[in-house]
Amino acid sequence: MHNSLTSAAVGTETNRNAKGVSILCIDDEKSGVEVRKRLLESAGYRVTTARSGQEGIQQLRSEPFDLVLLDYWMPSFNGVATARELRSIDPAVPIMILSGLSQLPDETIGVVDRWILKDEGPEYLLAAISSLLKSRH
């Protein structure tokens, strides 16, 4: 993700669609989760962050979210293991994985709704989130 994220890069359509939508963002890398949180909040989303799969699972157990955005590579409890547990808590929540890999392993099929490359850029991430949310409503 780029560090020069501004609200100018976020369209009004995204802001309108994001109102009241809550996203759980899970990533073990502090800088990544902070940048995504700022981007998503600037687009109008309510964002809760977790720094591990286990922490994200606890968050979802304590409150509902409209979408989960999580990192694939995390220590001890990776993105797929986290997604499986999240699905057992809330089978309907859309789950999107961010990865540095151009193709995710077959084990992700049926566990996550979408995956995107981390370096796709902020506009692409926002469009992917908006699209996934629209397909669920």
C-alpha cells in the first residue's frame, strides 16, 4: 500500500456506500494495519483492527462485522486458519485475504470470498471491498 493515501483518492460513491459498514482488519504487521485503517476510515468505514488471527477471532466473537480483511501470512495462526475459524463463528461474513502471493494455495477455496495482492493499490482495495459488500446485500 502507498503511504501517501489521501481522502482525495477516495470517491464519493465509496463514501456513500461505506456509511455504517464495519470492517475487521487483521494483520500482524503494524504499519500495514495502520495504513489500511486510515484508508478505510477515510472512505467512511468503521474499522476495528487486530494484530493476530487469534485476536481477530476474539473480536468477531464479541461483535458483528460486515466484512473481514485479513493478511495471509501471519505467524502461528495464518490467514486460512483464521478464516476457517471466522467462518465457524459467522458463516455469512464476507472474508477477503490480502497476500503478496499472486496465487493462493488451493486450501483457500471455499474458505475466503476474495483475495487480492497487497500491492494492488488503495483504489483497487476500496473497489474490491465495495464490490464484495454489494454482492452480499
